[in-house]
Amino acid sequence: MEKVWETNCPQETAAIGREMAEYAKPGQIFCLSGDLGVGKTVWTKGFAEGLGVQEHVTSPTFTIVNEYQDGRLPFYHFDVYRLGSEEELDDIGYEEYFFGQGVCLVEWAELFSDLIPSDACWITIEKDFAKGENYRKITVRQEGKA
């Protein structure tokens, strides 16, 4: 299944994240891809809001994973851009997050695609300056269980 949205401002991008979170279920994994500065954090803040997270959401670039427990489901936000190997993900106990009762969002998941379950939801955010500075194309793809 694939769905494409087009947005023209950060608020619309956040709204897509918020809408998707409203349907999130325990154990779901969302993989978020896109170039630096494309709006991944904007989308993620919307997603967290859709889960009911009240805490301030920040990118876990240096901490690898941020945990938010105050929403309707535990929310685990990963940024694996700086990791050099699968062993580093093992060291932080990624399986407990991926196969637990919370919702995981993994930025740069394509770097470790072998570790991502086949039923994960993949979200790609892209810019197209020909369509405007704030234009974003958001593609959501989910294959289902293999």
C-alpha cells in the first residue's frame, strides 16, 4: 500500500504526522527518511502530538533514542544517523523497543533496513523547490507482514 500527500507549509506536514499517530497501535514501527532539513522533526512533532505526548519533542541526534511516556502509548523516537554498526543498536537494546508495547519512530532507518521488521511503515519526505520553498511530498508505504 502506498499513499502520497503534498504539503505547502510546516503546519500541514505536522498535520500528516498527527493524523497517522491517531491510528498507531502498540508495537508499530514507523521509519522516517529524508534529507537533512526536509521536515522530519516537524512531522515527528505532529506525530507525537497525535499520540497525546505533552513533553517537548526534540531530535535524538546525539542520544540515539528519546522516550516519551505521557501519551496514549509509549513513544520511542530513534535517530540512527550517527551509528556505525548494527552492534551499536544491539547495545541500546533496540529489540525491546521494536517488539514492545510502544510505538517506534526511526529516522534514517534505511541505514539498518535489515533490522526493520517487514511490516514497518516507511515514510519519505522530499522537497521540490520548483514547487515552492515549503513544498513537501510525503510518501507512506507499508508492505504488511511477510
